Amino acid sequence: MTVPFDRKDPEVEGRLRALLTERASTITGPPPALPEIAVDELAVAARPPRHRWVVAAVTVAAGVLLLGGIAAVVDDDPAPQQVRTTQPADALANLPDGFDPLTAPAVFQVQGNASATDIAKRYLGRRLGDLDTRPEDIVAELEFDAGAADGAIVPVTWRHRNGASGSGTVLVKLGKGRGVIAATTPGVDLGDVHYEQSVLTGHVARTDQALPGRALVDVLPFGDPFATFGHAPPPANATAGYGSTAKGDQAFAVDTGEMDPIVTVRFAADGAVRAISEVAFHAPDDPSNDPPDLANLTDEERQQVLDEPLPPPCATAATDLDPLLTHAFPGGEGTAPRTRAADDVFRESQGDTPAAAVAQLGDDLGVPLEAVTSAAPMDGDVAVGARSGDVAVLVHAWPHDGVWSAAEATTPAACWSLGAGNLTPLGDPHPRTRLELSTIAGARSGQFWYRDEDGATWTIALDADDFARRNIAVDGEYDTIKRTALVARDADGRVVLVQKTSRG
Amino acid sequence: MTTEETAAHGWPPALVDLYREEWLGLTRLAFLLTRDRAVAEEIVQDAFVAARGRWNAIANPGGYLRTSVVNATRDWGRHQQVVRRHEPSTPEALRAATSEDHPDELWDALSRLDERRRQAVVLRFYLDLPDDEIAQLLRCRPGTVRTLIHRALRDLRREMNP
């Protein structure tokens, strides 16, 4: 079964297993002797010392050294347009304290051997403008200057040709993992953005009031730089850590947990993004990841630590549906009634632009779906932040042969369930499979689709009991079910969840 | 070194037996997470030294040791990040960051993964641990594990298919 966020890749997985086994086998025994320890040391806790303060101090020192600059010059830009004076240190001035270009993760990656300027063009083509303008048309309105390289880092300054609609600098990293590691806007200072434990907090200082439009600040999980909420305020069901929008000059505080975040400040005017600052952070490690100091605990406390339950998943949805959660696991009862779907909801929804493809995907699922904004974690593919009514929906879109396709719709506030398993022994003449349902607070009815191995699409009407149980049983073996889609609605019929699995 | 000899040196016999049984597996795990045999051996031995001090309080020694090893490799990785910040960003340094002893595209790509993603990949594809056990080791939710692995596989595909 193809699932959207834990997609199987037999080739890579097989190579990984073989590689790890082969490399591990290079370690052979016997073990070295244990160190001799005096008996009177037995009462001493022997945990190796940790020196977090040293790490912190060295990190600060590294940041200071970094700002001093590095002399080496590497510039693979094949056609520098003029002599530049911009230095990486200038571009770093508006970035968070401690920003380290040598270790900073890319906020936008590019494959191949593109020059620094080409990488900046691809990045800005995805980040600026609106969803109805092609990236190449957006970039055509910009002028670029690649600056002097500092090691593998090249600053590329840009400005609108009309001179009035925004400018900035894109820090490009060349070599392995090439891409954009940060973007800055003159007059926008991210220096105050910092971590306090697991909370990313700070204030985006804006000293240049002539910047176009209003500023929007998003804090988004690294790897999923979806600008979910676009130019509108975040929805009420936005979950902490998955994205938060602060208006312009307001301070923000987002608990990112263990996920590395990206901070994006966009300046939007007339429905289009005119300038951008963007940088990724490494989330601090959680000290609770350290082994518990069991020696200082009572037996009861120790057992509690060892048996510490993980946070219950989908707490919101579970609370909402709690009165109904007494339903039995679907096993004894029959499979859910299904009907053959007339429309193929699993076709590639296509359009001339990402927005058109997203709207088509909504039509295919029978729900309104409007693209709001987009971000591109990779060159080519685009993550589109859309809305179905009041619900934020993320859609994966990609271009090919001049046409955009959209798939992989998800609702970030939902509790995802992608599990499935056979309810009957393999080879059973009447095989049945349990499919877990995603759900969300308020889900009371819905429609579920799945495609079988013969290419037939089936649909099942869902009621509140199904969402409470979060399981349905369907005919067929697990391996024969290839793709799924789900739309859930609240008691008033409003869409609360949209999900469609990957391209398959 | 016999059980009797080590016990005389302050090691509980049961822990010595466990050391013999688990050393190889734990060291291989630590090696995959650090890519450095010497460091791996040191981490595993430190884990046993730590366990010795709490031996009477540990209900699940195998699980405790595995957790200790995974956590120690994370600490080591953190330290290496700091070390790398002080190294000049030369092509030589970048090449040194990858393995030259065992040239392999996938191995090098694995070494460049975000640390938590690499941990999740090793625990899944080497130890074949299920999501919930990996989640307990990494102290996160099973859903986070799936996310880490998904992103790791995506990153690896991108690294290998530029």
C-alpha cells in the first residue's frame, strides 16, 4: 500500500539494509577487557561527564570567528556581471546571532551544478510573486549580482527592475548540498530570533518602513517549509510547532519541539510576495533525551520512568470523540459497504499553474480548494498552502511538460493515521483489511476512497462511529490496496479534513 | 578475562556476562551511528561503566544499555559539530567529513544526514526496530519516527540522484 508520508522505497531500503549490515560486520570481537575498578568505587555513579557549557561557549566563539570572515574564494558563477562589494559578513548582519553558514541547513536545495545566480533565481522564482505567475516570469522582473565568495558561500543580491518593489540578498552554498541557506532583506533584522529551551522566540525588527506591503512571519517545521497560512491569519486549529504566523513587528514564540524550524519573513503587497528573509534553525536537543539518572530514584520511580508512556497521539481528536471510543476493534463485523466510484479521484489533478492544479484536485475530491501560497523546498516541486473553507490543506505540486500536477493533500491539524493490516490470514478466500482513518476534532461524516490493484476505485461513506473507532474494514488483502483519499465533514457539513495519498 | 576475574575487579558477574553477549551488537550499533570504531568501542564501554554504577537499579539492562549507547552517540555527534565549526571550510575539510576509508555513495550520503534522521534510519534498517521502539529510544512520538525516516529516505534519494 502506498502511503504518503512513509513511502516505501524498496531499492533504497534494500541498499540501506545491505550497507548497514556489511559495515557493521567490519566490527568483530572479542570485546576488550573491562576496566579494572576498585570495589570502593561501586557506589559512585559512573556516568560519563557532559560538558554542555563547553559546547555553548565554543558555539558562541565559532560565531564570532565566523563574522571575522574567511579568505578563501570559490566562485563557480560562470558569468559574473560586475565587480561586487557585497561580502558574506554583510549578509550575515541581519541573521540570528550564531548563524553559521558552514553548518546551516539549506532552506532550498538545488540538484546539479547550477551557478550561485541560477540557484538564487530558482529560489526567488518559487518564493516571490503569487501562485498564478510562473517562476520564470517572476525572475524576469529581477536583477541579480553575485558577490564575492567566502569559501563555498556566495551572496547574491537582487532587486526589482523597477527599483521600488523590494530587494535582498540570498546566501547560496555551493558544492555538496548546494542550495540557499538564508535570505535577507535590507532593513529587516532577525538578530533577536533565538531559542529559549524548545521555544523559538524573538522579534523581527523592521527598520525600513518603506518596505513593500506588510510583513508576515512564519515558523515552519524544517523539511516542510509550507507557507501554510499565506496572507491570512492562522486558522483556529493550527497546531503548535506546525506553523504560526505573527504579524509584522509582533514578537512570536513557537514551541518547535524536536523539529528543526525555518523562520520566514515575507513582505506581501497586492497579493504577491515582494521580498523575503528566511533562515533555518537547529532545534536544541531535549535534555530529557538523556538517560534518566536511575540511581537517584526509588524502585517505584525508576519503574515509572522506564514505563513512561509516550504522549497520546491525536489527543485533540481523541478528546473530542471520547464518548464514542468504546467501539470494538473491527474484526467480527463485516466490511464497510462500498460502491464503485464513478470518478477517478486518484488521477493526477492538472492545471496551467499550481493554483489551477490545486483547484482541480479539490474538484476531483468534491471539495472547494483554493491555493493561498506556496513554498518550494526543492527545485521543481512546490508545496502549496491551500484552504478548503476554514481548513488549511497542504498539497504537493510539481511541473512537467509545461503542466502542473497536484497530489498528496494533507490537513496539518489532523491526526494522521496511515496504518493498515490484514484481518484475515493470507490466502483467505474472503480477505479483509483494516484501514486506519485519519481524523480531526469535529469529524462526523465523510467519504473514503481507495484504489485496488486492478485500478478500480471504491468509495465508502463514513459516519461518526467510523471516526470514533478510527478504523474501517474493507474487502481485499492489505497489499491489494494501493492508494487512499479521505474527506471528513463536521456536523454542519463543512469540510474539516482533506487527505489524498501520494502519486503512487 | 573470566567472569570470576572481572567480578574480583568490581564487576557484577551478570553484567560481565551481558558485556560478552551485547558488546558486539552495541559496538556495531555505535559504529553505524558514529562511523568511528574507536569512538564506538569507547561509548559502549562507557555505557557499561555507567550501568555498573546503577546495576541494582536497572530492571532492563539490555534496553538501558542500548538507550545509553544511542544517547552517547548523540552527545558525541554534537561535539563533532562543534569541532567541525572550527575547521576551515576547504575542499579537503569537506572531503574529510565523508568516509574515505569505505568509499560508497550511500554511506557518504548517510553520513551527511541530519543526526536524528540517521539514528532513525540505523535503528529501523539495521536493528529492524518498530516505530514505537525507535520512538522510545529517540524520545519522540512514533509519528515523528515515521517523519524522520521518510525525510531521511528522501534526502538519501536526492543525494544519490543529483
